[in-house]
Amino acid sequence: MATTPTTPTAKDMTGKSSGPQWYRVRSSFPIDQKRVLFRSVSQRRAEQWLMNRFPRGEEAYLETPSGQTSAYVVERQGEHGTDADPWQPFDPETWLPPAEQEPPGQDQWTDVES
């Protein structure tokens, strides 16, 4: 009985199946440990879900199948108040939740009453 050579599948070559590529909306809060809040094979649908639920901040971000991340802020402004693209690159590792951010005016240049 002769054996026939098998051709490698896409899964054998890459280590992953060649299934759908997901756009994931992940939570930015460290306590959530990058929990996936929503996922879709459609980038437009994932962006729309994120815009509807988190329009004013970076509490969640979009992760593309290639691993790039971006966050949506509807009121984002550029230099001197100019309009800016509401979708900007986002680094979830350096983002701090509002409760952990330093309060405004609490820096080395603040006037201190003596």
C-alpha cells in the first residue's frame, strides 16, 4: 500500500487557522485585563459600536487583526484648538484611568500657601 504525501494546510504553515480576522474592542482599564467587549469581522461595525458606547474618551480601544490599536475621542483637538482626526493611535500600556491620573494643578509649579 503506497502512501500519498499530504500537502500542508494553512494551519500547519502559520500555526493558526485561516479563519476570520477579528476587530476587537477592548477595555482600557487595567483591572479588566484587556477584556474583549465586542468583536466583529467588520471594521466599520466595530468602530460604530465603540463610537456609540464610548464617545468621549479612551475607556475602550479598537484592536485590528494585525495588532494595531486606536482610540476614538469625538472632541479631540489638535494644536491651538484645530480639528483633529477622532481616531488616533493608542497605547493601552501607558493609559491611566481618570481615577489614577494626577489631579489638575498638582504639579511642581503649583502655588503653595505657606
